[in-house]
Amino acid sequence: MAIEMELTHQSGLRSVGYLGFSWTSLFFGGLPAVFRGDWLGFLVFFGIAAATAGIAVPVLWLLWPFYYNRWHARRLVERGYEITGAIDLEAARRRVLG
């Protein structure tokens, strides 16, 4: 189960990020990226699927849920978002930033 954390940008925008296994990605593939407004994540998932003519889809479908939440949260932090709300704030920062 993923840990939810709130991220806040300097401009006041807020977003929700998750750490841990992405169950929604396991069941829906790259579509949760669309629901989060993460078009790069969506394009990466379906770009890999299209580039391999669908051969890599089963492997991608099983690996993507393990990495997607952390990747998405890290990219939000790289765009200037700060982790403002999490159960364990320091642990969340360490996991997102490496």
C-alpha cells in the first residue's frame, strides 16, 4: 500500500504524491498517470509499449507499479514542489530524493 504525501509549490499549488507500490498502475497500466495529469509518465508507458510492438507490455505491466509512484513524486520535487505533509516527513524525503 502506498503512503500518501502532500506536496506544495512556492506558488501555492498543491499536489498529492505517493510512495510505495502503485496498485492502480498494476490494474490500469499507464492510465493513472493521465488521472494525475502526468503526461510524461503516460507517454513513457505507452511509448515503450508501442516501440516494442506490444512485446514488452507484460513485463512493463508488472514492473511499472513498483517504480511509478516514486518516479512521479521525484519529478514533482524536481519541479519545485516541497514535501509538506507525510506520516514521516524525513523518511519520505529520503525515499523521494534517493
